[in-house]
Amino acid sequence: MGKEKVKRMAGELLIEHLSKSFMTADKQALSVLEDINLSVENGEFVAIVGHSGCGKSTLLKIIAGLEDADAGTVSIGGRILTGPGPDRGMIFQEHRLLPWLTIEQNVTLGFEGNTRKENFEISDRYLKLVKLEGFAKAYPAELSGGMSQRAAIARALATDPQMLLLDEPFGALDALTKIEMQKEIIKIRRENRSTMLMVTHDIEEAVYLADRVVVMTSRPGKVKDIVKIELAEPRNRGSADFAWYKQRILVHFFDDDEEKIPEFTI
Amino acid sequence: MAWTLFSLILPLLILFAWLYVTGEALVPALLLPKPRIVLNEFIVQLTVGTIIEDISISFGRIVKGFGLAVLFGGGLGIIMGMFVPAERFFSLTFTSIRQIPMMAWVPLLVMWFGIGEASKVAVILMAAYFPILMNTSSGIRRTDPKLIEVGRMYRLTPWRMFVKIYLPSALPSIFVGLKLGLSISWMAVVGAEMIAASSGIGFRLNDARALMQFPIVFCGMFAIAIAGVLMDWVLTLISRAAAPWERKR
Ligand SMILES: Nc1ncnc2c1ncn2[C@@H]1O[C@H](COP(=O)(O)OP(=O)(O)O)[C@@H](O)[C@H]1O
Ligand SMILES: [Mg+2]
């Protein structure tokens, strides 16, 4: 019963009555999130889908502590969040590696006062995990898009956060690399047992990875529906059940037949 | 290599034109001496040593004035780049002062600091200060907000935020400022020495003109150009060494 156990019991993420608006250039308040309520259990994988501009990134940034909410609270295990913390890691759509640091220096960015040896060990361990061993001394410009995103994942994992926030992390990758990365995420989740909250515009990705899929309305973003995905792992993208869930989520994006759930369930 | 040869074409053409014009005596030899004569004079100057000495006196002034400009201009540039209120506070004043050509400062600075070393160093400081300050501050300010977010996410201390994110991001812009500042201060010191000095390459040039030693004037001008190019080249090498990641792009 060490530190590890305690950290893993950090408690559920609770978002209550969260609202956020931005000032536009012509001094108008633009309501982006309105009364968001959501709870995410320890170790759960929740995917968030919604139209572009509905506030998904803003929601993740508020949870990350990079933006302040106008109203409402975000708490983990009852503790209200006020800023970034070591309990949360974020992976952005762009890899956001610092171009002037080597991959090893990027991966160990979150550590201060470590010895060379400690940094080497951390980077070695996490680069192995994302299959980038041998690239520790390379600069980001020498890596392909998929490799860069892997390095970014290693950087987020290195600080061992209890919760990973992923903002369309594979949106810029080609289809094959993307599928490979999704498998990688499943593997990492199995090993680390971390909570994951992923924004995606790819419904298939959401159904493939998530325990629950949160569907948001167009701006101002509200929670429109939460779909629990009850499919056995490993999930088969070609199965009829899989297609049913995809369709079940997809109908939300075509307003006219909102309530209609396709009939071909087995 | 091919490009080096290519960039030598124009200088060679100019040299041939010079040879032709002076060979055919199309202009009075007093106004434009033959390349041979200038070259001979150059060799004499190099062996007797006055030009090297003159250049090194001017260079010594550059080191002091430019060093101070890097210290003060770079320092304040960083502060103005990182803190918006500081930027707002200084911006109007600095933009106004910058409108004054550096040579217009010489009379005032000589009045304040005399004709000796201090006024030359002050002229260089004035000349190099603003390019360094402005480029440093705009480089820092243009740091990608997305990378700043990464720094906040990993809760970097202000110092690490500066060293890991702001400074490397601003480095290319800072070097633009340093190069600009260096070339302007080289011009400034030569100009100031021509107006008010008893040593240095600018003084030598003016002195030779007064004594009608035109080959020396030409040698002096070549020496100024060569020294300027060398200094710029050294800064380029330093900037490459300071940003090893740029070569991997
Ligand atoms: N810092 C900001 N200032 C002003 N408006 C913003 C800011 N960040 C986001 N917005 C606006 O908020 C809305 C939602 O943005 P975002 O959360 O990025 O949407 P999504 O990730 O769902 O596509 C957009 O209309 C965007 O223009
Ligand atoms: Mg977004």
C-alpha cells in the first residue's frame, strides 16, 4: 500500500454547472459552454464528440486548469481545481514539442532538479513504451507526425498523471497511424490504469475507445446525450453492434430525426 | 561551393570595371587610383601596421559599446517582451528617440563625454541599443502561446519558463537584432571617429582625405568593409552554434 495506490484513488472528476463565455473582438459575450454537468469515474475512458467550435477544447482546458470557468466548479475527489496540477496531463492535437529541445529533454520537461541519469531513465522508459527508443537525442524536426505525437504522449505520461486529457490527439494523423495509436492508447490505459478524457471528431474512434461517449450540442455547448458503450474488448470495428453505436451517436448531428435510433440492432 | 563562385561574379565584374576605367585613364588618377596602387598601399599598411592598429582601436570601442548595448538593450528587451505593462510604459518614448539618426547624437555626446573614449562608446551604445532592444522584445512577445500553455501545463517556474520556452523561441529574432546592432554600431563608430576623434579607422580615413592620400582612403574603406563582413560572419557562426536545432529542419 504505497504512494502508487493512494494516487490511483484520487477520486472521480466532477464537473458541476460549468459555464464559460469569451469576449469577441467586437466586445460581445460569446457563450461557449453552458451548464455542463459530468462525472468521470476513476479509470474510466470518456470521449467527447460535438461540432467544431462547440467548446470541447475549452472544456478540456478548464479541466486542465489552463482556463478559468465563469461559473461552476471542476473537482477531483472533492478537491476543487484552480490551476494545472501534476495529477492531470494534456495531449494536444498538435504535438507541441519544444523544437529546441531533444526528445529526451521534451519528455522530461515536467521534472525539475533531476540528475542526468534520472532524466535518462525516465525518458528511456517512456520512449520504450511509445516505441521511440533510439530517438532520445533527436530533435522534433527529425520525427514524422506520428512519431512526434508519440513523443508528446510519452511526455504527458512521464509525470505519471492520474488523468490524461486528450484534445483530438490523432486528428492530424493518417488513417493507419491513427489506428496504431488507438491501440497504443488502449495498451497504455491497461498498464497505467489512468482516467482518460478524449475529445475527438471521429465517432468511430470514440466508440472504439470509450466507456462512455458524451455528445455535445452546437455552441453554446451543453451535454446533449451520454452513450454508454457496452461492447466487449477488444472491440471489432466491423461488427454490427459497433455500427449500431456509431449510428446511435451520429443521429445527434442531423437534427431532424434526433430521437430516432436505428432499428437494426441485434 | 557553386554558390560561393556565383556570389563572386559581381565583385569580379566591379574589379574589372575599375581596372578598365583606370587603365584607360577615363577618370583622373587622383579621384580613383589604380587597383595596383591601392593594393600596394594595402600591403604597406598591413606591414607597417597602421591600418590594423586603427581597426583594432575602433574594434575595441565596438566591444565596449556593443557589449553594453547587449546588456542593457537585451535586458530591457526581455522585460518588455515578457511584461505587457513594461512594453506600454517604454514604447512611446523609445519609438520617439529612435527617430533621431545616430549621427545627430554625436555633437551632444561629445559635449557630454568629451572627445575621448567615452563619447565613442556612447555613440555605439546609442546605435546598437534600439535594434537589440526592439528585436529582443518582439521575439519574446511572439513566443507561440501554444508552447507557453505547455509550460504552464508542466508548471514550470518563471525562470525555467524563460530558459526553456521564451528565450529559445526568441533566439532567431535576438540574433537579427544583434547583427543589425553590430553593423549599425560599426557604421556609427566610423562616423563618430570621422567627426571627432584622434584615433581609429574613421579618424585615419578623414586624416588621409585631408592630406590628399587617396590610396589610404580607399584602403581604409576596404578595411572597414572587410572587418564588418568578418564581424557579421562571426555572429552568424555564433547564432548557428546557439541554435543547433535549426539545422535539423
Ligand atoms: N481565448 C479565446 N478567446 C475568444 N474566443 C475563444 C477563445 N478560445 C476559444 N474561443 C471560441 O470559443 C469557441 C469554442 O472553441 P473551442 O473550445 O476551441 O471549440 P472546439 O474545440 O469544440 O472546436 C469558438 O467559437 C472559439 O472561437
Ligand atoms: Mg478544439
